[in-house]
Amino acid sequence: MGKSLQELGLLDEALPTAGQELDDLPEFGRWTPPPPPGQYRFKLPRDLSRIWDTFDVPDKTPPQRVKAQFDRDSPLLIVQSPENKHNGEPFETRLTNNERKRGKDGVQASDLDYLLKALGDKSKPRSNREYVQAVQRHAGEEFSAKISYRWACSRDREKRVKDENGQLQTIAGSQGCGATYYQEDATKNEDGSIPFEVTCSACGASLRAFTNLDNLRG
């Protein structure tokens, strides 16, 4: 059981930020859209020891793979952006060593393969452990990549649509249709920019973009 104010025995001392206006507080937990598509330069966190997790790819042998999660606790740092509009901002993404076909020749390669190549490595790691160790050796280093958008109308979520006032409404019991859209599918805004939200042409759901990092290089 907690104590009452009288029982706390508090010292009557001013705290470091006492008296500041609460109106000046930054928004907490407010979602902000990611930077627009384009070429960026990123800096890896200086501590890469706790960004890792495993997952299984059932149709591959062995199935286990690793992912580097650059989340709010360990984001990438944008050090260069188009017109310098997003310099100094954090960027959240994840990269895995789940290989897939790339290019016209169908070479099997993963996101982490391209990251390591951009950072100057020559040999592909042979195990999940080696992937983690290889990336960790580059803590604090920089690389360039292109941000691109992708939209997915998930069958696992109730879809959201905009009402006549432009406000998003969740349609209870109505799931997304499973359609996927890529940046080249989107109709550009009047100023030529790529929209962050699009409408699913199949079921009318309003979709927010997911970001991908492409064309990784040093």
C-alpha cells in the first residue's frame, strides 16, 4: 500500500524543471510519417549489441534467420537528406539476412548482405552469429540508401476508410483484401511528390506507406 502525502516526508526543494509551462511540452507518443522517398545517408547506432532478434522462414533450411531492429531505442540517424530537410532525424527500420532473388540473374542475397557490402565487407557471413558480429563491427559508420514506399492492405487487420470529412474510421469486422502497391503504382501529388497515404483500388481501404531501404551503398 502506498503512502499519503503527509507520510512521504518530502523535502521542500525545487526540482530542476519546476515552474515550466506545460504547454511547451513536446507531443508524447504522437505518430509522425516517415521521410519522403529519395536518396539519404544514414549513420548506424554506436551500440549495436541489443538490436537483434530471430525469426523462422519455414520453407528454408535451416529456417532460422536474424533481423536488426533499428527501432525508437536504436534508430538509424539521417545525416544527409534531399534539401537537408531531414538531417539529424532518427529513422526506424529493420534489416534481415533472409535472402531472396535479386536482379535479372536471380542472385540470392539479403538486406544485411547489401548493408555489409556498402560498409566495405568482401565476404558473406556463413552463419547467423557471423552476421550479427559482422554488422556490430561497423557500429557508428555511415552508408547511403534510397527510401522507397510500399503499401499493403493487410488481411490481418480491420480496414480503415475516410469518411466525408476526411477522418479515418475503422470498419469493424471488415478485413483488408491483401492487395500490395509499390511506389511506381502511386499517383503523384500535384507537386510531383509521392503521397504517404493511398486508397486501395480493390476495397477502398486507406493505406499508410511502409518504408524500404533500397540501393544501399557506401
